[in-house]
Amino acid sequence: MKRNVLIVLFCFLSASLFAQDSAQFDWNNSSVDGITIASQSRQTMVSVINTGSTVWDPNFFLQIEGRWGINKIYLDPGETIFPGQRKIFLFPLSAPNKPGKHPLHMQMGYGPVNFGERASFKILVIETSKELKLINRIYSQNNDFVKWGGFTVQDINNDGIDDILMGIVERGSLRPGVAAFNGKDLSLLWRNHTKAGHFPMLVEASREVTAMTKKSRGSDSSGGGVDVFDSRTGNKIFSYESKINRYCRAVAVRDIHPTSGTEVFIGGNNGEVTLFSQSGQIIWQKQIGPLVNFQMADISNGNIVVAGGWGEYKNFRIFSPNGEEIYRKDIGKDLMGVGADKELINVAMANRPHNKGKNKIAMLRNQDIVWSKTLDQKTKTMFWSADVDAESETLVFGFGNHNIEPDDHILNRYKGWEGGILIATPKGNIQAIKKLPDSVKDVKIKGRTIYASSRGGLFIFQIN
């Protein structure tokens, strides 16, 4: 009997001796703001995996360090997290009242001891001077659309009010195409379709033509390309499909050569860039790369401005009307968005991190960087799009949180934000920020009106 007691005691001591607390953050199912407003409280979601050999009980907690209005978040009463399981912490973070970059640290704890992975961030806290007021919205569910491509604004019915032209995918049939909405009452003016098996990317338009770049779905060998429609009627003018590109994203529409009508410029994966006449004839075409992934384009003062993404050329370029490359500048990795004013004085740029790249926004004046701002890459808040208004010289950027996976049982509990827009001055002062329910992949500014494409449709804001 005595021997059995000693064996049981030895096993108990051995289990206690080798038990270990350990934790690792699951950033694929966490959301931490990379940028926030001073003194504002925002909902935060942090996912932590029990990678140790002990069972977590309500005495375990998430330790928060920094001036964020909260210190510890304990497990719920009666809750247990076994080794290999994940704990989702939902809590508010109150930003400091002083603008600047502020440290934020997180680590699991038990009693007086913290353990496991320690996460450290530098959060950009801003103080706003303007307000973005929501004045209208196009709901996807009210128009039988399930997904949205890019968009643009242009007065196509000559009533003095900008209309909205947007890439869509129809509910039920999943047919991709373009829809035009009346800027006065957001009623549907027309819609037309592209080839089945494609998905709309970005849309640009003049009063004469509307161009939508597209990508192929799955193993479709036809690649990407562009569909061009009559802006007034929606009738298709021409289509172009590239055999070397799985998708085509960058597009710009404007008069460059007087004899060609409204030209259409596209740039896609693998570095193919093409300029078309209004009737669909190729004016010039170049193959740049092969490791080039053009994301966004604009036409300013007759020149073509293109943002190139991850690959050999992580920069933006300027082409002359005849296709000559006249400028190239590298400001970081993964350039995602670019917008230029009429005289190519101000260029707003956005990029997201890739591997160890920096996530920044920047403004260039006459091809020189005037200012740039960088976010902590670990927050996964990424800039996706940019535009600049020529008259007010106001810059607008779209951003989003790219690390939330489509895990319904987590997202249904999380009521925070996943993206938004911010506006800045030519001197780099951030004037306003507006949070939205999903990443803003495309953004436009016309005077005091801002348009942003996000989950659930298109949001229209006015700067007050």
C-alpha cells in the first residue's frame, strides 16, 4: 500500500514538474487597428492558441501594456481552454489622446507571471480636423449583385451630376459585368455583361467609353483583359483578352491623341501594357518584366502613371503618350494604388507589405516624395487604393485589415471594423478617418465628395 502511494505521488509530481504554460497568437483570426483616432474606443479581437500542456481556467488572462485604457482581460467564468484550443478575446481599446505612434504590447498571463509569445505594436494615433458624413449608399442586396469590382464616377448623361459606373457580379447567375447608376437618385441606368468565367477588377470611364478590366476564374486559359462599353447606352464596343495574363487590373481612360478618340490603357500581370484607340485598335503594346504586376493607373497631362506591385519592379512608372518610359521611382514594396491630378503635380500612392516590406502611403510632387507615413506591418492594416483631387489637393486613401479569415463562428462574434478611408493634406496632415465594414479596394474623390467601394456596396461621403 505504501508503495502504491509513493507511485501515485511520484506521477503527480512528475506531471506538475513537466507541465508548461505556453501561448501563441493566431493573427489570421485577430484584428488590431494599425491606425486609430485619438481618445476613440474601438472593438478589438485577439485570438490566442494554448500551445502548452496546462489547461487554462478563468484565472488566466491576456495582459495589455500601454496607455490603452485596459490592463487585463480574463477568461470567462467557468471557461476552460485545453492544449491546442484557441481563445478569442473581444475587448475595447481606448486610444491615447496624444497623436503619434504609441506602443501596444500583449501577452498571456497567470498570477504574477506572463508567458508565451509577446506581441508588440506601434499604433498610429491621429487627431482629426474634419468629418466625413455618409450621404448615400448603393446596396448590393437591393440590386441583385453579390460582389463588386472597382468603380468610377463620371457625368455620362450630361445633367451636371456625376454618375457611378461599377463592376458587378449578378446574384444567381454570377454573370460579371458593369452597371451604371444615376448620380441624382442612384437608379440603374444600364448594365451589361462580360464573358462568363471572368470577374470584374477596376472600372474607368469618360463620357464616351467605360472600360472594365477583368480576371479569369480558376483554370480559365483565356487570361484577363478589358471590356469597353458605350458610356451612354451600355452597348459593348470591343473586348480584348490577353493570353499571357491570368488577370488584368490597371486601367485608365482619357483623350491622349486627338485622332484616336478616347484611349483606353490597361496593365496586367506579367507586365503587359497596352494602349487602345476608342474603336479597339492597339496603338502600342509593351512587355515589361516578366516579374511585374501592375495594379492601378491614371492619366495626367497626357502621360500615363502606373503603379506596379510585387515582383521585379516594385515602383510606379510614367509613360509618354507614345509608350516611352520617361520616369520610374521605387518607394517600397507591393504598390497597390495611385491617383494623379491634372498636371501631375500631386500623386497619392498606397502600398501594402509583402514579406518584410513596409506598408505606407505617400505623396509625390513633381516626382519627388514630399511625405510618407508607415503603419506597423504586424497589425495587418493595409493600404489598397488612393486618389487625389486636383482643385482642393486633398488626398484620399482606402485601407483594410487583410488578416481576418472567413471563419463564420468568429466573424459573427466580432462587431468591429475591417477597413476604411482617410484623407490628408499635401503636407501630410491626416484630416479625417472613417471606418467601414470591409477593406476599401477602390476610392475616388471629386471636390468634397468621396466614394468608397466596400462590403455591401458603395459608400458616398461628404467632407464637412
